[in-house]
Amino acid sequence: MKRLLMTVLGVSLLMGTGQLATAQDWAKAKLEKSPRHLEYVKVQVGDRQVTCLVAYPEVKEKATAVLVVQEIFGLSDWIKLVADELAEAGYIAIAPDLLSGTGPDGGDTDAYKGMDDVRKAVMGLNPAQVDKDLDSLAKYAVGLPACNGKVAVSGFCWGGSQSFRYATHNPDIKAAFVFYGTGPTDAQQIAQIKAPVYGFYGGNDARVNATIPQSEQLMKDAGKSFFPTIYEDAGHGFLRAGEAPDTNQPNALGRTKAWERWKEILKGL
């Protein structure tokens, strides 16, 4: 098994990739073949530490950092794989376990007994705590010697909603990438957004897509930049589903197009 470096308060430890979170075997297998430098770090947030996977690109110049906010499944193998794929594209990716310290015996995502417990725990996270965690991670990212000082935020499903909401909180992020997540409905919150927000939605996702017109109107009224794109016939969660071995063509095509768009936008930050 490939082993990843974990840096805790300056002390390096080794741990297997399977120790954190339960997720798709195919994602785990891809991650284990990565040639890039991946390491786990503990970032101090108040009186607790947040476990993160940091994926570094193989590039000559300093790179933009992207915070990768988890789905409702916690820090899964697939979310780690997204971080690695962002590094492959040339960006520093930081995927935090926002359940750090909340599990049984103070554990992280992988300490929970089952996925139902993980979902409940994620849904119970306090938005103020999520903001505090992401603030600390953004500060950590900027302080990395390999970072060019730019930080963007991205998220998927639950994390997509969090990334849109985080844009209302942190005026220093360069962009927010919202993958099939809903937007804030408070005009005062929307008014605080400084960064452009890019939306990625599956055509067969009426629940989430029904919220897009309101987000468009609120952003327009506030003079903010919101660029939603719908990928025809792709379903909810298509970025993950489109990569799975048993995927269908619309999800696979949606994933390909979404990644192309995402990387093109990142180039321009």
C-alpha cells in the first residue's frame, strides 16, 4: 500500500491511505498510484486540530491553492482523489476533514461506525465552525512556501453549498466553485461576496436546479458575478459518478466538460 506523509506539529508520521474515511475502492486505488507528493497535516483551529490531505503539483512556479470541501460523506477517498487531480492540473489542493475531532473518542470521519452517522454529523456541523475551519485552512495555504498567495474554494453537494456560503464570509478568496450545491437566500449575505462564483450542475437534478434562478437573481441584484452551467442529462453528484467504473455516458461526459471548464477558469485566476 502506498503510504502518505503526515506532518503533525513538525513531526512526520506515516499512515496508510485507508486509515482515513471509508469510500470507493476505485478512488482509493487511483489515489494510491499517484506520483505526486501527498501529505496529511494537522491545522490548528482554536482548541482543536483539523486533519487535511494536501496534494502538491509538480510545477516550477508557485501555485494557486484550492480548498476542497467534502460531500456529506466526510473526507472520503474520492474527495482525496479530487485533491490529487487538482494537483495533477497544477494546483495545491487542501481537502480538510471537517469532522475532525467530532467522532467517537475524538476521532475524525473514519471513527464513525457507519455512513449514516457520518451524514448526520456533517449535517449537524455549525456553519460558523465550518467558516472558522476554512479561514484557518486559507491562512495555512497562503503560508505555504509553494503557494502564490491565491486561494480559491470548491465544494460538492453539501460542500458546494458551503463553498457558496463561504464566499459571503471571506472576501479574500479568488473564486468559489459550486458543484451541485444550493446558494444563500439572504440578500445581505449575498451582498458580502467579492469573488466570482462558478456553478456546475447536472441537468437531471431538479431539486438543486430549482434554486438556480433565485441565486442568479440575488447575485444580479447585488451586482455580483455568478456563472452557472448545467451539464445536460448528468445527475446529481456527476463529478464523482462520472469517474466511477459503472458510470453512464451523461455523467462521464458531464464530468469531462466540468473538469475542462474548471481548469480553464483556474488558469485565469
